[in-house]
Amino acid sequence: MRTLSLTLLTLSIWLTWSPGLSAQEPAACSAAGDVQFVCGQQAPEDLVVVPGAEWVVASAYSGSGGLYVIRVSDRTSMRAYPAPGASQRLDAQTYPTCPGPPDTTENRFQTHGLYMQAGPASVHRLYVVGHGGRESVEVFEVDVRGSTPALTWIGCAVAPDPIGLNSVRALADGGFVASNFLPRGAPGGFQAVNKGELNGELWEWHTGPGWSKVPGGEASGANGLEISDDGRWIYVAAWGTQSFFRLSHGRTPVERNEVPLGFRVDNIRWARDGSILAAGQGGGPGGQYTSVVKIDPDTLAVREIIRHPNAEAFGAGTVAVEVGDTIWVGSFRGDRLAVFPAP
């Protein structure tokens, strides 16, 4: 969703809830019809399912920031970083320019886009877009061999000015692709992307060469990212133009195919059936809603599966992930994520 340099937006989603390090029990969250909630969050803008589907990681886009893990069995949430048991171990070979761990003091580590890369055993790699102390992609190991996941920070890639990061997607060689949603200090600011004006692009990072632009990746409000299994295609949510496009990766000439979605599409995730789940914000002054659609990655056909009117309990959906027979939807505001029955 939007970068934290947007002061008005930050104020609008700032939460009065103050988390501790202890687990936040979900008992206070009452369901609204067939929609349930997982509370104790701080604007859970993005969600990823840990391999094994016993845990979900949630970002914290406001408040004191950090990273949260949610146990799927009872939907209990706890802060995983910074937290007792979390550690730091810089992988200087992979991240030679990283100056050290993120500053987590005084709400200086708000987290945004997430990506979970499965490891060969029970230790996985988590990529996190961080704002506050620095604009960066932070990388963690997630060890799920214990009773709760343990996070170890292992490196970072600090974004060059004026990139305003949003989403990240790991590559097989240890690099990643990231989206520049709103360049910091850009003329026109958020008004430009809100009008659908071309303002950002995709960037790729690798050990050694560092950051470089992805050919053909220009977009209005470049947001969520996914990549095909063979690495030949990047799938991109364009928030400003309310569209979705498929971009060839590593080939010349570049091929790009785009379709309109009719809502402010935010994060995207692979679904188990091979489609792409895209979530975002729809509607206007007469009524706003969260929309979740499935997109066929080959034909780009679109099918809506959830349309939920914004309400006091939940609104402004930003990501949808499959968890068992439910779909969990995050938001860039509020103290909870929503759990919908899978259609």
C-alpha cells in the first residue's frame, strides 16, 4: 500500500492500541456474520503463510511496528521481532553493503510488504519492506522447529533515494524484485498516483551489482508482486491505474500484457489452484469495499470471490492468503485482519 512518508495517511491509520510482548488473545474479537477476526495487530498490511500452514506472519504498518506471528490453530498473535528470542547474524557475503540491523527504537521499524521463501528443512527466509529508520528490504531466517517461530535478522538492502518501497518478491538466486510505489519527495506526491499518473517502477537487487531497474516495469503506484515458477514472468498490481499486468523477465524484447480490475489493487499471492489472489480497495464516496479476485496467470481472466463493504470493524483490505478452508485478509489500518470462509 502507500509509503509511510505520507503524513496524513499515517495519522489516519495510527492506532491507539499498544502491544506488549505477550500473546494477544483473540477472545475480544467478535465475528460479524460469517466473517471472523484476528485482533492484536497494528495495521496488518501484508500477510504470508509459513510453510506447513501452522503459522502466519503479519506486518505492522503503524504503531510500534515490528513483525507478528499468528498461530493458525487458535489464532493467537504474538510479536516475533523485535522480541525476546529474536537475534541478529549478518550474512556479510550476501549483503556486503548492509550497515547492520534495523533501528527498532521509538517506532522506527514499520513493516510493509512481505515474502516468505521456503527453505529446504524447517528454516525459511522472510523478506520484509521496512520504513522508518531507513527505506530497505530486511531479510530474516524463520526457524519453526520450536514451539513458536524464532526470527533471526541476517541482512538488508537499503534502497537508494528516492525509491519508496512497497512490495518484495525473492528470486531463486538470492536476489529479489521490489516495487517503487511512491518515490520519496516526488513532485505531485500521492495526488499523482491517485490520478493514475506514471510515477514508479520495479527494481531488482542482487549481491554485487546491487539495485537496477526492471525493463518495462514502469507503473502508476507499482504495488504487489509475484513471479512464475520458471522466473519468466513477473505479475504486478498497479494501484494507481487499478490494473494488473504480466511482464516478461530477463528477455528482450520485453512483453507486457495488462488488464483493468476496477479497484485499487494492492498485494497479490499465488492460490493453491494456480490462480493469483489479488486484494484491494474499491468503491467511491457512495460506498467503499474490500475486493478479492482470482486472476488466471495465462489468460488474465478475472473472477471476483469476495466483496465486503467497509465497516467499523474492518475495511480497506490489502492482501488475501489461503489458510485451510478460509481466506485471511489484511488491511493498512486497524487492529485486526479478517477471516472469510473460502467461496
